[in-house]
Amino acid sequence: MKRFLKWFLGITLTLALVFIVASYMMFGRVAGFGSVPSGGELSSLQSQYDVVFYDINLEVTSETESIAGYTIVQVRAMSPKLATLELDLLDNFEISAVQANGKTQAFERTEKHKFAIQLDPPLAQNELRSIRIDYAGKPPVAVSPPWLGGFNWSTDTNGDDWIGLSCQGDGAKVWFPCKDHPSDEPDSAAINITVPKPYVVASNGVLRGISDAREGFHTYHWFTGYPTNNYGLNISIAKYEILERTYVGEDGTTMPVQFYVLPESREGADAHIDMAVDMLTVLRQFFGEYPFIREKFAIVETDYLGMEHQTINAYGNKYRYGKIGDHEYDWLMLHELGHEWWGNKVTVNDWRDFWIHEGICSYGEALYHLAKGGDAAYKTKMASLHRRVSNSRPILAKKNATTSDAYNGDIYAKGAYFMHTLRFVLGDKDFFPILKEFSTDSAYTYQNRVATEHFIELIQKRTGNDLSKLFHLYLETTDVPEVEVVSTGEKEYQIRMANLDFDLPMEVKLGDGSIQVFDVGPNAKTIASDSEPVIDPNRWYYGIEN
């Protein structure tokens, strides 16, 4: 008996500890996205220039968990006279030199994680200049990647180095000097990483070559010709095997699809990369062609769950598949792939609108269920998203938000459910073309960053409907429609929404089992029904009780 009690107490304490740790981790993910958050109000100095190109050149050393090298930042002046260039870089790093056109530039650390370069000579408006910054140091170690990011200094089952990087919440300042703000993306970027042979470096875009460095080392030369958000620039290092398939675009263009996989995970990798090709084909039906077809789509195995690094999605879900009917799929790979459209191609100008990245991307998972399993699978997915909504705070953060200001779980689930609501309000005939236009029109993509107001304006332009009050209700408040149903006589009822000052189309299930759509708002509407009608029986709106 004593032995049993001792065993029982040990198990109980262990489970309690696991629960406490898990709760702490989840709170950390929601309440603190990034140890040194990205974004916020753009400084007056940083508003005076635009980044055109990053050229990152680094050696990564696992023994000391450090990086060293230089980054060239090419900028264009946006003011008549740009004399001071302010950049972001963690104080972890020591800057040894700054040069432009072969001339040494004076610099100094200013506020935390920033430094200022005195440009000699200053730049005139629209003038381009490349500035080289030499630096070295230890980047932060990821505490809870990818939510609290940095470098992962791991090893595989053979004891070989397995290095990853995630920095969406913290921004790219954790590993190279940059303008750490969502409003500015480079037109292109080069990433040149030196590692010991035979380690492989996976990164963005296309591999231009592998050159010998000093004895026993080589340098991977990657380049992307597409605009890229800062946190989307990434590296992963291991003794990867590389699997490849071919994706055929809608116009016949071919593109490599690659999987950088550890040897220990090789079994199952073929089915996984085939699944990726299928997902690309399905998602383009809703969002348009894969956005980076001139380069590649790749997955790289990481020692953390995942992240949507442009053209090189981090994957750490270990083939834990779900099912849509008889169809197996990987939810993590599907979600990160959706970010190639929502987050990488369509990018917000202010973290305030983070829901556009996460909410529409999460809704894309439901559309994949619709394509693979029909309406029943779609409804099942939407029901699971409904259960995840906490509705504890508004989705839209304050203006000039940091990543921590904007991040909470509802930007995923409630954001996706709001897209479900829009589908009903607009109808499929308008909803799906508008969704595809938002993800394909050059006014909203690549270098042209977006805000929620752009989506509202597009809907009004295409349908004539001003849905700003509906957007406000679900994105800027935690209110929900409060529908009142009152019996006013035999087989007669009045329905109204007392807390709204506008009408919404609403499905109403009558006593005979039929479903009709009525415009329901603050003014009572009388309907005939054999029994009390059921409001919103198919749950198009979050928060309506039935």
C-alpha cells in the first residue's frame, strides 16, 4: 500500500508539474511574442530611408554558439538629406567597422539594440548607397521557438550539429543589422553562410553555388529576388539529405519542391514531399499561383515546431498526420505553406493587422478540408476553430503595434472564423473571387503592404457593401451579436439584435425544418414558425447561442 501511495503521489506531482510548465509555455506564447519585440512606432530616422538589398555574409560556429562576418545594407534615401542611418542590431553583437564606398563611417550605439551611422557624405533624395557593417557575437538562444526565438544549437541522433533560427517575434536584428519593421522589405537578399564540410545550409530562394572557404569549410551562396519580410530570411544547418520533386504551375512553369531532411527522418520523407506538392496544387485554387514560383518551395527539418520562412518553411512536426476522411495530411506543413501567400506575399504594414497573416492562413486550412473532404469536412474544421476562440481581447491591436502587442491566440482562430462569417455574408459568388484578388492583385502584394482597411475597401469596391461595422464588431471588440427571439402569438415570433445598429443576413431554421435567410438588426422582424426558430443553425457567426 505504501509503495502504491508513493507511486501515485509521484505520478500526480509529475502530471501537476507538466501542467504548470505547459501552462507557462502557452502563456508565454500568447503574452510575450518575442523577447525583444519587433515593430512598433517607426523612428523619425528610420522613416527617412528604404532598404533595397541585404547581403548577409556570416560564419556560424557551433562550438562557441556564435556568428561572425558582415552584412551589406543597401538603402535609398527618402528625405532630401539623409545624414544619419539608424539600424537595429542586438547589443549582443560587437560592431568592429562600418564602411561605405571604401570609406570608414563613424557609428555609435544609441538606444537599446540600435546603432546610428553618420553617413559621409550624406545621401540626397533617391540616392542609393551600400553600407558594410562588420560584427560578431553570440545571438540569443531560442527559449521557446518559434514564439521566443533565436538560435537552436541542437544535435541530431548521430551527435552532429543541427542548427536552426526563428525570429518572427524578435525580428531579424537577432542575427543581422536591419531595419526591423514590417513596413520595409528589401527588394532582394543574398545569404552567404560558411560552415564546416560536409554540413548543408538551407536558406531562401535559389542556391547560386557552393564555394570553398578555408580548409575544411565551404560557403553556401543563396539569393532571393523577391521582396522578403525580415523574419522570413532564415538559415538551417545540418547534415541534411535533400529530396526533390517537380511542381507544375497553372501555366506549365516548373519549380523544384525540396525537403531538407535529417538521415534519421528519411523514412516517410518521400510521402511527405509528395504531400507538399499536392498542397501547393490545392491552395492555388483559392489563393492563386504559388507566389515564388521562379525560385522554389522547400521544407527544412528543424528542432522546433515550424515557421513560414519564405520558400524554406521550417518543419518539426515529425510526420504526425491527421486525416480528412481517408486522406492523410500534415496540419503544420499545411499551415506554414499557407503563409507563403498570407505573410510572405501579402504582408501587413503594421503588426496591428497581424490577423491577416494568421487568420486568413488558418482559414486556408479549412479551405483545404473543403477541397479534400467536402462541406462536411469544412464544417468539422470550422467547429474545431470555434472551440479555440477565447474572445478575451480584440484581434486588432493598437496602431504602431509591436509583435507582442499584436500576438494572441485569437488572431488565428477568431480571425479564421471571421473569414467564415464573411463567406456567408458575401456569398460564395463574391467571396472567393475577392479572396483571390486580395492575394494576387499587385496593389496588395510583395512590396505593397496592406492593412485591414484595404480588405474592407476591396469588398466595397467589388460588391458595393460597406462591411466596416462588421469588421469593427469582430476585429476591434469582443462583442458578439445578441439575438432576441420573442413569441408574439400563435406560430408568430419576433427576432432582433438589440446590441447592433446595423442589419446582418441571418439563417433562421423554422419549425418545419426549413432554413430561410432574413436581414436581422435592431428593428424587430416578425416571422411565422410552428415552433421557436433556431438562429444561425449552421454557425456562420461566432458567439450566437442556439
